[in-house]
Amino acid sequence: MPVAASAVYFLNLRGDVLINRLYRDDVGGNMVDAFRTHIMQTKELGTCPVRQIGGCSFFYMRISNVYIVIVVSSNANVACAFKFVVEAVALFKSYFGGAFDEDAIRNNFVLIYELLDEIMDFGYPQNLSPEILKLYITQEGVRSPFSSKPTDKPVPNATLQVTGAVGWRREGLVYKKNEVFLDIVESVNLLMSSKGNVLRCDVTGKVLMKCFLSGMPDLKLGLNDKIGLEKESQLKSRPAKSGKTIELDDVTFHQCVNLTRFNSEKTVSFVPPDGEFELMKYRITEGVNLPFRVLPTIKELGRTRMEVNVKVKSVFGAKMFALGVVIKIPVPKQTAKTSFQVTSGRAKYNAAIDCIVWK
């Protein structure tokens, strides 16, 4: 079930209404007073983001120094409502130069009202893609740096692009040189006991793409995940492929990916948006090889001195290398003086974060 929002309010930290938009007449105009009285003044803002007062439900989220409140009078989809808020804030930031706060809202009243009319119709979310909305909403205001660039020429079938099957890419794109750039950014999170045992380890990664392609290309991306390769081997009645496989715990795709084809063939098939975008996010908890091992030894020399010996070993292959390695060694807040010796790199005591930073 969609959101079916009756009203959207933007409030500051004092509870004053900065801007609001009523989409239905099933709620009164004083619903924001109920939000201030029963939620803001009772200091229950951090307990639960969903509250029901009377016959209405309030979904609220704080972004910077602004509260965004969605009021519904029916049984609406809460996850869809918060997804709408996140996408709307990203849209506003693209227009306001990356900032979304009370000052940005006050400086762009007209632009926000125009965007609110486009991204939601009778309480139902519509297209929130900045690339599409910038084609025909060119309201001047405190704009992002893209306003200094020559604006894209609006396509004649903008309505078809918003309501069509490929709403994230406009037709008629032509490049002299077709290029695709792909980056994989991973973050390893590790929790280790004092004895060196790994308590918890997971990897969160994302695939970033930048496409400069003409027309409407259909791209395919293969994954060496364990489930997909095993299913492929069963369909073809042959042993599983040799080589390293990974087991993905959960995957989140961009809206351009064909999920039906991914579920059946385990192939990421998509028509990419123009420019830079995030294709997918994933998480892995099994078979994670750590790039480093940190072996600390701590000795207390009396009540006012301590000695820390830290060894770092790389456990990746000789053909790989690491750049920008930084190790932070926390020290007590009462630290008055530090001295250190390093075998390679350089170290410095940073009193602001109470750490010895070894680069």
C-alpha cells in the first residue's frame, strides 16, 4: 500500500512551521499543533519515529535542524513514507547545493512548493529523480553549483519520461566516445577480543558506476556469488565452476536493475542512468579475509605512565599494496606528554581526539 499522505510539514527545532503542503482534506490544518503538544513538548522525539494521535498517524524524521512530518489518516506504508523523505531530501540537496537546513528552506520557498507539487500527487509519491525534475523545473533561487553550468535542453517528451518504464534516463543521448567506469568501495568492520579472537566481522560494499553511453544501452554485470553459481550449475547439469565464490547476505539495487531477471538468472541487467550513480550495495559476513592484523601490547609503568607496543602485519599477497594506512591509538584524556618511536611512517599526538595517529 502506498503512503497516501494527507499533509507534509517542515518544522524547525522550536516547532514553528517553515513550510507545509496539504494533499487531502481528511485532516485539519491544526494537526501540527497536536504534533507539537503531544510529541515535541513531551520530549518523546527520540523514542519512536511513528506516533498515532487520535485518528491520525505521524511519521517524522529529523534532518539537520529541520523536522519533516508526514500526516496520514489511513493505514499507510511506513517504510515507503520514510523512503520518500530520504529521496526528497536528496532532491532538495541537489537543488540547494548540498545543504538542507532551515536557512535553505527559507531561501527557497517557491522552489520547494513547486517541487512538492511534482513529487507527490494526492498523497501518492511520484518521480523523485533529480535528473528528470531538473529538465523542466528551472526555478531560480539559492541553487547548487550545477546552475552555473549550461542547463540541459529539455526533451520534448518529458511527460513520457516521467511516466514511462525507463524514467531515470532520457532519450536522445549522444556521446562521441562511449565510456563506462566502475568502482567497488568496501568497508571492513571487525571486532576482536583482547586474546586475538574475531568476535564479529562483516564487509559492506557498494558498486559505483559512471556511464557516458549513447542511446538506451542494456548492460549486464555478472556476480561470482555462491548461490548464483550453484544454481547455474544445477540448471546446466554440470559441476560447479572452480574459483573463488562469495556468499552475499543481502543486496540492494538501484531502481534501474531488472529484479525479475536477477532472481531467475542471477545476472544484473539494467539500463543505466546518465552520469554517476550507485548500482548496488551488499553485505558479506562469511569468508572475509582481513587485510591487516594488529597486535597491541600494553604495560602500565606506575600510576602515571604507560607503554604501548603496536605491531601491524599485512596478510594480503605480495602483489597487492595499501595506500593511506592510518592507525589511531587511544590514550587517556589526562595525557600530558607522549613520546613514540616508529619503524616506518610517522606518528603524531592529536590532543583533540585523544589519540596517537600513526600514518
